[in-house]
Amino acid sequence: MKCFATGPEIGIVKRTAPERILKGLLDESRHSLMFTGFEESKLMCYALFSESKENPDEVWLDYIYTSPDHREEGFASELLSFARDYLKELGASSIICRLIVSYANAGDFSSFFQNRDFIPLTLTGRLLVYDFNDMLDPGVFQLLEKKRKMLPPIISYDKASKLTLFKTIPISIMEEEKRLSCFFAGKGSVYGAAAAYNADSRTLVIREIYLEKEAEKKGLFLPMLAAVVEEAKKSIDEENMRIQIFLHNETEYRGLMQIFNPPEEEYLVMEFMNVLK
């Protein structure tokens, strides 16, 4: 198989990538590199990589695809080997990939990357997908009213002190394109924050919810979630709202399952790293 490094081939990606991840792959603001593998002029596989915003030495593997008729034949392994050598020559120190996969396929994906010298970083994340009107249990509303009385004021990202936020909130939540709803407890002290954004005209993506320990003990995860949804209602019709929420640990997951109806879809979020140096 002959391997090449090129710019992203938009037509190929649109024909092959799943709809739920297509938008991120075609984000023109990201600096991307595409590796392709051909045999007798036929595309066997490709992989899309992009630079890390946080660490210039890291490269993200955004997506890898092999033609359905030629899977399990070693083409993806050969392409990854070529990409690793190429990226190492460019000065990259590591490759990181984040997978969002159904539970039925999680074991296959995990084995694929671990068999190719990728180290698992986490296996606890989940992505839940709800239609908003099917999400809430009636008892949740009563619980919310009790919790609201315990909350400090909710302050939007635009009105908050950027200096205070950057000192307090984990850097992973402080992405420029995210809109934050922040809880403050006391003068200038951040109680918690939620990173969320409108992915399209009907989809709210809640990327991360962060709470200080005291806020977590008081059970403020749900009110924080509700605050973000209320903010989203200003631009998304409640009747058609769809919510995607990332959960980073089992505590968040069990808490959500106790108060909400089961999600329409549930995915496992896995991260792997391949060290190049």
C-alpha cells in the first residue's frame, strides 16, 4: 500500500464519516493533516489529524477510516505506522485520540488501539443524548425548587471576571468557543461552572460541569445543569431541544440516572495516547 500526507479531502470525509462527528472534522479553523493509503489507485483507508490547542507538541487523531470491504487486512495499522513516522519527523511528541463509541463496539476499538501501542488514558467518560421533553421526570422539578434556594447568583461568562475564572476553573473548561454559566459563592469566588454551546439550531452540547467540593456535597450538579438549559432556551426552541451531555465519572452518571429518564443514546468516551519520543 502507498501512503501519502495531504490536506483534508472534504469529499471523501463527507461520504464516509458519521454525521454526529462530521462538523468537527470539517472545522476550517483547525489545522488538519490527512494521511491516505492507496492500493492499485483504490483508497483503502485514511486518517485525519489536527494540532492540539493546549500543547503544540501533541497531535490529535480525529478519525480513522478503512474501506468496509478491506477491514481486518492490516491497512489501518500500516497507515498509522506511516503517520507516526511522519509526525515524529515534524517534531510531534505524542498522538492522542478520543473515541465516542457505542458500548457494543467499545471492546473492539479499545483492542485496536492498545494492540498498536496506544496507552488508555481513561475509560470512564460517557456521552448521553436526550430529547429534552423526554428527559425530565416530574419529581425533578420539585427537587430543583429546593436546590435553587441554596444557589449563589448565576453569572454569564461575558459578565464574569476572566482572571478569577482562569485561576479557578480547570483549563479544559476554558475554551474560547464555549459559553459558560458560572455559580459564584461569596465575593469573587467561583463555586462552579458549566461549559456548553449550541451545536446547531436544536442541539445543546454540555461539554463539562465543574463544581467545587462544597458545591458537589450540596448536590448542585442538577441545578447547574438546569441553569445551562435555561440559558439555551433563549436561542433553542424547548419543544425541539436535543441535549448531549458528557459525564466524566461514575458519580455523575449514577446521579443523573437517579433523577432523569434513560437517555435515547449512550456512548462510551475513551482516550488513548501514543508516545512518539
